[in-house]
Amino acid sequence: MDLHLEFVKGVVTGESLEPASGIVRIVGTYHTDILEVRMTLHFEDPADLDDFRGFREGKGIWGTFACRKYGCRGGFQIWPVAPGEGAEEALEAEAPSELTTSNRPL
């Protein structure tokens, strides 16, 4: 999934176009003191909400998600891509074998 996210004054907003679900709106908060981000993904079906909680690690955000509608849970990683780079290229990226804590702000 390709996301467009904006982080401004403690609020994160964004959107994505999910082929199976349509337009996804993203709303949440972030805290630079603890490097935490919380987001809710709002799909076209009002009952279909996903909650994300993650922490900044290096150049990306790693964390867990929970699907309210289906009761599923799992992990996620969000990282920036270069202009012109999309989902296919991003899938080829390898996750680091070990995570380290960063003290840099979001």
C-alpha cells in the first residue's frame, strides 16, 4: 500500500488508494518526545477501521495494527520512498534483522 502522510503539529493525516478497498483516509497523532504515532485508517465501509500504533525507528515507523471489523492483528512497517518509487520497488526492500531505538524526533 502506498501512503501519503503529513505530520504537522502533533497531527498526522493522509490518504491512500487501496485497490480492493478504494480510498483510505488516515487520521492520527504523533508524539516527538516518545517517538510514537497512532493512526486510524478509515475505509469506504464505515465499519472497516484499522488502528495502528508504531514508533519511529531510523527512517521508518514500525508497529502493530488491529482490524476492528475482522478482528485481525499484525505488524507493519512504513518507510519513505524516493520520487518515482512505488509499491513494487518497496516490496523488494529487506527489513533489518535487528531494530535499534533512535532518539531523533519524528
